[in-house]
Amino acid sequence: MVKRTWYLQVNKPNNVADVSENFLVQLADELNNDNVTAIVLKGSCARGEATLYSDVDLSVFFYDPSKPSQHKRFYRNGRLISVSIGTIEQHRKRFLIPQEAIFVVPSTREARILLDKEGSFEKLQREAHNWTWEPLQKAANEFACEVMMDHTEIAIKALRAFLVQDELALTEMTLLIFLAVSDIVAVQRGILAYSGNSFFQQLQEAVGLDTTWTRYHRLIAGIDESPVEKSLEVRGATALRLYQETANLLRPVLRTSEHNDVIEQTVIMIEEALTH
């Protein structure tokens, strides 16, 4: 793979607080109240990989199950604070949903406890370390087939954009296909996301860095491209090829799916349109 040359460097932010022990204690004190059972630190700050632009990712767990889960964000001393709010049980249920578990389980495993009044999060963390992917595989396969089915229409709209030379529509369909197949492959293969910063790298390594799928994925992302491959038309065609390659990866799963016929017909239509 060709290493990309960076021509632009952003300025470092001014007056950004260090993620020090004192800073974390102050945040935990600010968020704590009688309804809070636990507060944990997640993400790059928990892993010791934070940069000046890293947010402080916190989860606050309430006792009250009647409160809906929610998110809020605010700045403190130049640092973005991201707070997810819910109950331990709401968080535990996410372990059973494949498209959520690939993110939630690893973040729970690596979380750093700032407050745990009754040990409820420590128990949840032990469950995360003992958690296994295999019971979710059937649901993951179903998710992948459903999303492939949903995006048959997107693929057809991309072909329509080529037919009428609609640049904005082709751009939208290209991005939708790119993001969808990324999720499809990650969930179907049970790729546990180490970090949002490394997710695509994990995905490409899992499929294979020298595979056609990864080549298409990197081209749409704007990596390893030649001047010709920068064109909107080439990226649009590459997105359609990426959809086809994803169908190839999922072939054993799709054969048993009720959506197989529609997905296969879409793959054929793409091939007929792009054979020139």
C-alpha cells in the first residue's frame, strides 16, 4: 500500500486542559448525585492515547430505570466532554445486539472506573470480559442480509445517477453504499472496534489488505488513488463494485436468506451496467 503524503497540518488548540487525575475527579464530582450509581471513563483517555483534540468520553449510570438513555456534550477548559447516560441494565442489553455489541463490549472492557458505589459496573465489566461473539452470529448474519437488501435500492439509484448524469445523487449513493457495506462486514464478522479512529483499519485487515474488497474500500475513501481514480464517476462505479464484492463475501450467508434473489439480481444489473 502506498503511504499517503500529508500537505496540511492543523494548528494546535490553545488552552486545552490536560486529562489529569484532578480534572477527572472534578468532572466526576460535577456529574455525581444521589441517582448516580457509577461513572466510568472510556475511549482514548481511558487507554492513555488522548491527544489535544481528544474528547473526554464518560458514561454515567443511574439507578432509576424509568429515565430514558441520553447523550449530552459540553466543553470544560477547552476540552469536549461527551457524556452518555443510562442504567447498567440498559447497557447490558446492548451486549446482545450485534451492531451495538461490536462497539459496546470493547469499550466496556477497557473502561476506567471513576465511581462505582455498589460495584455494579465492575460486575458488568467482568461480564464484558467473559462475553463471546458466537451466540450473536445468527443475528449478525440476519443484520447483514437486511442491510444488503435495504441497499439494493441505493445501488439502483446509483445506476440511475449514471444514466441521467446526476452528480449530487451519485455522490450521495456512493457514500451511502460505502458506509453501509462497512457496517455489514464489521457486524457479520464480529469485528470488535478497538477505536473509532482505527475502525476502518481493523475492517480492512480483517477482510485482507490485498483483497479486491479492500482496494475498492480504500479508493472510495480517497486513499491510494491515482488522478483518474479521483473522479466522481470512478468512485461511483467503485462503490457499485464494492457492493458486488460484499455480496461475494457474504455468499454463504446470502444463500440461506429470503433476500438472496433480490440481492443477486441487483448484482447482475450492476455487472451488466459496468461491463464496458
